[in-house]
Amino acid sequence: MNFRNYKVPYAHDDRYAKKVAYFSMEFAVHQPLKIYSGGLGFLSGSHLRSAYELRQNLLGIGILWKYGYYDQVRNQDQTLQVTWMEKHYSFLEDTGIKFQISIHDHPVWVKVFYLNPETFKSAPLFLLSTDLPENDYVSQTITHRLYDANVATKVAQFILLGVGGAKLMDELGYNPDVYHLNEAHGISAAFYLYRKFGNNIQEVKKRLVFTTHTPEEAGNEKHDIYLCNKMSYFCGLSVDEVRTLTGITDDQFNHSLAALRFARIANGVSQLHGVVSRHMWEKYTDICPILSITNAQNWRYWADKQLYKFMEEGNDKMFDDRKEYLKRRAFEIVADQTGKLFDPNVFTIVWARRFAGYKRADLITRDQQRFRTLLENKNFPVQIIWAGKPYPMDYPAINDFNHLVHLSKQHKNMAVLIGYELSLSKRMKQAADLWLNNPRVPREASGTSGMTASMNGAANFSTDDGWIPEFVNHGNNGFVIPKADYANMNMHEQDEYDLEMLYKILEQQVLPLYYSNKETWRQVVKNGMRDVRYQFESNRMAHEYYEILYNAAY
């Protein structure tokens, strides 16, 4: 295949004619391609799948991580061990394209691989690698580990995605109408485009759009502006020129702030996150408008079609049988990993996502007496599963994971699993009767795991954050902890309130409903399945990106 003068290899729908280059550090397209860590990748993977289904004129640009994110294995005592295994992908095509970019005033060779749309039914995806014999060892390591903990390596990764991705578009002759940055990792592309268009900032703004995923300012990536300059982040511009161009006056280069000043338009990833983002950035001048496009997940990839079929036929017996089968199959993984035999007829709670402090994986366990009573309840028996990956250097999150592992040794109906990637994620959603999500409000920009849980017959139970305010009608299609006056609470008070409400709703509403009123429980699950397909399917999201962001006049 000739990749010069590249065109998306299928006839595009006229509604989606604009050429879009979609930049993301991670893409969770399918289990075998391990170049993702968590929610950002799950989101971009669903976006590419929907772009393919809708025949959009869009391609993805990412990085081919030699060791992926990391492999989650166990120490002898079952606690978390981080390992890196080299990955090989026979299904990726070598484009034959090689070019150089400058990193640290040093030429670095970039090789380009291609994921054909027909391989996993996704929009075309180009992946960049520096792991080449032409490069010195340090340059080769740029594409070794996703979100490398070394600051200089991480900055180099950002340069590769942004500058390398923008240069790839020139190598392909693709000439995008829109450069879409999914999070600010690729904002170095703006400096490349600025130089390309004769130092004309308006030409950059005309083409650049930005999706922000971070609901608090401290969480946005910042790096020393002099380090960035030394590493050729700014494509030859001086620090003074960068300050003039971006309006950044201190010594920390704020990638998201730069993106909001370079883009013509931006979006938060839920209605609530749009509000939070506008408030968060309003003290800064020259910010582009921040709209909302709520995240969604791809129904065709994630949903259990049999459950939907039986729901639509009104066949409750087969619906129940199917859910029991899905649980039984998922519990084989639990037994294999932990030696614990779970019962598909027992109410199963699952907490599974990236381990991070604000997501509070251990919240339900913090009242030890109440937790023990819950697990030992004979009238309303319960099983609980945890799964998820902390960042490999996030030691407090790793400590939370290991604490749950040790606690699980005391209970035969509590399990902690490793290897939380796409396949296990789907199985855990099929295992769940209740998908537990308890981030500290308003820290979760969107959160999408509950969407795919609903697509597999699980009811959501969440704090009222991210996408949940747009979805949950308490007791009708899921369950939600009502917001308190969090702004006037300290962190401990917030956690105490959420924990008390979590148990109150679980003990007084959820468990009695499941065991004593199965008809109503089933209806809650079905309502969630219907509502999530209608409102939070990624074809809706991919369509809105064209309507609201890409086609917006500048």
C-alpha cells in the first residue's frame, strides 16, 4: 500500500467530510494492541470504532509503546508487581515511512506503523516509534513505556506525539482540516504548525481543537519551560517568543493552558465537567470557548447482544439465564486467579478501574465492622470483586491495591484481580450486578466504565460526578449518592458522608430490591441498558464532535 497522498480507505459520509487528525497518547482499540492505560484510551478506542461505523474522514495518531503500559503480575504474597514485557504485533503494517524530528537539538528517527481499519473495525490509526537501530539508546527509549516516570522522557514523548504526528501528516500529504488533541499531550503540534504556516497564529487556531479531561488545575501537566525549550519542544522558538505567543509568564509551561489559547474551540467530557472547566480557567485571558461533549462508549464493541435481544423480546427467563451465564463465566477468572469459587446466584458488587487516590477504591472497606457485617450477611449475601491498575510509580495507589489484597485473604467472598485491560474489563462488567463507582466529587471529569457496565446488565451505583448527573434517575435506572455541600466539607467529612450514604442506600434499598423484588430489580437494569444505549453510545459522541467542534466556524 502506498501511504503518500493518503486518503481514508473507505468512502466517507458527506456529513463527515472534513479531514480530521485525532491525536492521543493512548488508544484502547482491542485487547491485543496494548498501548493504553485506562479511561483516556478506552475513550479514544471507542471514538475510532464509531468513526469507522459512521464512515468519518478521520484518522488516529498515537505511539507504539514497546512495553505497553505495564504488565500487572503478583509477588509471592499476591501483592502487586510491575513488570514490562516487550510486545510484538504482526497485524500492524510497516508504512515504510521514516523521518526525523529534533529532540534535545538532536535528530531522532521516527518510524511509522499502521493499523488497517478492517483489522479491528476502527478508523485508520498511525503509530509512531523511535525504537530503531538508527537512534541512540536514549532516543530509542522514548517509545518504550507509556507515561514514563522520567520527566525528560515524558517531555520527549509529548514532542513525538505532537511534532511527530503533525510532521507525519505532511509526510502522508493528508493536510487535515482539523487537528484534534485528545488531552494536551500533543500541544507541541501547535508550535510545528505555527512555523509551518509562517508564524501565523490564526492559521493554527483555524485548525486546532482540544478536549480536556482534567477537572482540577493541579492535575494538568506542567513542565519547566526552560527544560521544554532545551528539549526542542517549541520548534526553534525562544522562551520569550513562547511567552508572547502563549501568554505564559511563569517558569512552568502549562500544556493545557497553551492548548486552550492555541485552539479555536475546546470541550469538557461531561456537562458537569464543562461547567467545572469554564470556572477553572475563567481567571485566564484569551481562552477559547469550552463546550461539553459527554464521553460515550461503543455499543457494538462492548454490549452483550444476547441480553439486549432478550430484553427487547420481553423474555425475562432468558434474560436472567443469560446474566447468570455471564456471571458464571466471569467467575472462572476469579477462581483461576484467587482460588475462590463465587456463586452466580449471589449479589455481586464490582469496583474496577484505574486505582487513583480520588477514586477511593477502598471506601467501602473503611468502616471495618460494617464491611465485615456486609460480607457475612446470610439474608442478603454479597460477593465483591476489585480490579484495576495503579500507575506503576503511584505508591499510595499501589498501597491501596495491596491493602485490599491482604484484606481479601480474610474473606472467601472478596477477590482482587490483576490484568485489568479490555477483556477483563468486559468480563467484570458481565460479572457485576452492581457497578460501584465512588470518586470524590467533583474530581471525575466523566468516567465511562459505568456506561459499559450498563451495556452488560449491571446497575450503576455512584457518587454524583462526571457523566452520572446526566444519566442516573435514582431507583429507576441506577442508584446515586445525593450530593452534599461538599464545598464546605473537608476531605475527611466528605469521605465520611459518602461512606455513610453508600451503606445506607446499599443496605436499605439495593440489597432488599435484588433479593425481595426481582421484577423491579430487573427493570432497573433494563432501564439502565436502554438509557445508556440511547444517550451514551459513542456514535452519538463521534457525531457531536463533527457537529459541535470540527464544523464550528472560526
